[in-house]
Amino acid sequence: MLNFLAKRLAQLIPTLFFVSLLIFSLQHLLPGDPALVMAGEERDPAVIEQIRQQYHLDQPIPVQYAYWVKGVLMGDFGESLRNKMPVSSLIAQKLPVTMQIAGMAIVVAFLIGIPAGIISAVKMGTAWDYGANLFALWGISTPNFWLGIMLIFLFSVELGWLPASGYVPLSENWRASLAASVMPAFVLGNAIAAILMRHTRSAMLQVLESDYVRTARAKGLSERTVILKHAMRNALTPIITLGALELGTLLSGAVLTEQIFSIPGFGKLIVDAVFNRDYAVVQGVVLTTATIYITLNLIADIAYILVNPRLRG
Amino acid sequence: MTDAALGTSASLAAAETLESSARRAWRRLMKRRGAVLGLTVIALFVLLTVFAPLIVPYDPVATSWSLVRKAPSMQHWFGTDELGRDVLARVVFGARASLLAGVISVGIALAVGVPLGLLAGYRGGFIDALISRVTDAMLACPFLILAIALAAFLGPSLGNAMIAIGVSATPIFIRLTRGQVMSVKVEDYVEAARAMGNPRWRIALVHILPNILPALLVQATLSIAAAIIAEAALSFLGLGQQPPAPSWGSMLNAAQRFLTTAPWMAVWPGLAIFLVVLSFNLVGDGLRDALDPKAR
């Protein structure tokens, strides 16, 4: 276990190094002089020269990279060009909003995906199985921004049950908060539910054929006990860790979902930054998502070993 | 017999077995209703894009102030949009951008990812470690966020969106190819090819690559589905196909603003994306089952 952890952590360092290199080099994809881009409408050579010095753009690229990494390691992602706020405080402000929606989406995904997967495996070849598979195919193939628009049309425009857009913090008014986030959470969780359903189904099918399930049945246990106590517990262990790895899908989906429902979260931050040519914010957001993803990946790996006694050692 | 002659006969034999296994896979694929349905829908959309000007009588970019946001009718089956353009014409012409983006961006990902994966998997050592860590780094950035960031830095256009999606999809192909190569390269026939003194590039291209094609084909088909959604997403955000050229994503963006007065604007482009993506997913799933050696 310790050995594995050490190896896994050692792999993390080069990965993070390349992530930082990747994100840093994005800036150099920009056509033209970054100082001119940062200056925007300003054309005064003195001002441009000042920008160039302030952001170390007059230095060689490896030196620029070193300055950038040094800043990042001290929690300084630079300053937003648009509202002159530090990128780190912008991220700290927007991340909890996305976390709430994403958390609810995960709940939606597990509540739909896992029962659907278990039922379709247990009732393999029946209409239930067929229906669950159709649901999974639908979930994977529906663009979430279209689903969002259609739900707004149905539940806000036609029926008037839910607000079409906006965000209310949970601490402010939990009812209004839930009403505003139920549609975005469903839109975001839907695709992940489909993926979880497929994995749960195949894991359950595999487990149902195993010797210990046959033994449990031979002992005369009821089918219910066999499935809920013996099969499900073993089938679900990898699924739980898989849920953590779907975070990437979740964050990608959040970009569009937040755009459609006008939620002032992480996804909206990166889109607004893209259109305002606020590159420090884009870099900060990508770096933060990558770091969250890598960390969760590591936690999922460790959790997988902890719950699987055969891998402990 | 010379080395070259041996090599040729070996590759001929490989081509023959490949041909017959390809035919077998095709036969198995045709037995799957979902996959046949998917292939049919894809073929229909391809025909639509090729013969678009012959099928729809309207110009997809011609505006008309007297036809702004008209509900579906006999003249305009899918209705008209906020500038009086025919929605059906725009959906049909929009298929071009979507299908092209799907195929070209996955082509880019294959062209970059497969050689790198072959190199990493076959050479091992430092090169493998380097390529693998860069792949990990790219996979750590969520697909769409990476694509958005790349598209933003490259500048908004359909071509740049394809590059951004292609680059973002590359690490999946590197990792898949590498893993497949690692499992194939220890097989006896690869060992035999090596014992006969074949050069490394030849073993990789002639003996290993044909054997990992099935896995790549399945992944490529499923990736086209993901790339079509990604292109629609980038166009929705204004980072893909630029107006007035029609694209399903940008049509949905416009539609959202007129949801209360012209809901039909939102229905058709979304349905088109859904149908095409569903079809590629069905074909991908069917291919996976048809090519699975365990099911033979």
C-alpha cells in the first residue's frame, strides 16, 4: 500500500509539471504580441512597455514560465484583466456555486444510474433491461445544452413550475435554491447516470455469474438477499470510485449548463473570460480543474485499494 | 527466400486474415438492429449534406423581414428563425459543419495519437514515460474545457474548433493505442517477426497496427459522436462556425433567446444533433460487440 502510494505520488509530480507547461503554453498560441492583447485599446508605447515589464514579457520564455509557476505555487494566478480582481479570489468565489450544482448532479446520477443498472442486470433480456439500455443510450446521446433548453421550455415557459435561470445560495433560501438548481442538476447528472448505469449493469452481470453468488443461492438464501447483500456490495465498489472519475464530464458539462441557466459559477467564469480575452482567468480555471481532477483521481485510487482487501498488502 | 519476399508474403497473409475478419465483423454488425439503424441514419445525413442544395428550395443564409419567426407551415416545414431564414434549410446545411467537424477532428486525433501511442507502447523506457506523462496531463484537463481554452486562444472559427476538439481527443487515442500495443507485442507472432530480423518500424506498422485496428475503430466511432457534441457546444458558445453560416450549435444559441415566442427554433437543431450522435453511438456499440474476439 505504502509502496503504491509512493509510486502514485511520484507520478503526480511530472503530470502536474506537464499540466502547468500545457496551460502556460496556451498563452503562446495567441497570434501576435501578448502585451498588445493585454493593452487592449491602449496604443501608447510607454504603457505597452510597462505591461511588458510588469508581466515579464520582455524575458525569455523559460524565465516567464518560472515567474508564472512561482506565482501559481504561492496561490497567485495573476489578475483578471476585466475586473482587476485576483484570479484566485474569482475562482474561490465561483467554485462553491458549481460545487453545489455538481454535488446535486452526482446525487441525481447515482439515484438513477445505479438502480437502473442493477434492475437491468437482474432482469436481463426483459423489457426492464431494454428500457434501461434505451435510457442509457438516450442519456449519452443528448447534448446537455439542448436538454436544458427543452426543460426550460417545458417547466418554466409552458408550466411555470420552476425558474428559468438564476442562482440562489443554499444558505440564503434553501427552497428557492433547490428550485433554481433542480433543472441544472438533472441536466448535468443525466449523462453521468447513463454512464453509471452501463458500468453497474456490466459489473452486476459479472458478479451474478461468480461462485460466491452461486454458493449464496445454493445455501437457499432468498433472491433478494443474494442480490442486495452478496452481489450488489461487490459490484458497486468499483462503481463508487468510477463516480469520482466522472468529475471531468461534470465540469465540462457545467460550462454549458451554467451558460444556459445563467448560473454565476465556474463554467460561466471561463466562458466570460474567453470572450473578454481574459487569459489569466482561463489559465487559472483550467489549472484549478486539472488539479481537482488529479487529486480526486488519486483519492479514488486509494479508496479502491482500501475497499478491496485483495489489493491491500 | 529473401527477407523482403518473406516480409511480403507475411503482410499478404496478414491482409488476407484481416480481410476475412473484416468481412466477418461486417456480417456480425449487420445482425445488430441498432447498428443497422445507426448506419442508415448516418447514410441519410451524409446524403442530405451532399445533395443539400437539391433537397431544400431555400437559401440557408437568405434573410427576409416579412418571414421573421413564423411557425412551421406548408411553405416552411420547420418554421423560420429570428432573421426570417428557413429553419429546415439551416438544419440541412448545418449537417455539413457537424459531420465534417466530427470526422476531421477525430482524424486529427487519430493522426497524432496513434503514432505516439505506437511509439510509447513499442519502445517503452524514457520515451514511453515522457509520452505517458504528457497524456496524463492532457487527460487531467476536462475534454470540453481544454477544447474551449484551445479554441479561445486559437480564435473562433470552424477550422480552429476542429483543431481544438482533435487535440483534446488525442490523449484518449494515445492511451488506447499504447495499451493495445503493450498487450499485442508479447504475442508469439510478433516475437516471430522480430526473430526474422524485421526492423522495428516494420513490426509496428505491419504486424502490430492491423491487430489493434478493431479497438481503434470502435473508439473512433464513439469519439465522432463526442466530437459532434463538442462542435455543437463550441458553436453554441460562439467559438465554432461563425454566423451567418448555419450550424446546429449556434442555431440553438439563437433559439434560446426566443424560447417563449418561437420554440420550434430550438426543437429541430437539437433533434438533429441527438439523431446523429445517437447513430454514431449505436454503430460504435455494435462494432464493439461485432469485433469482440470473446464473443466469436
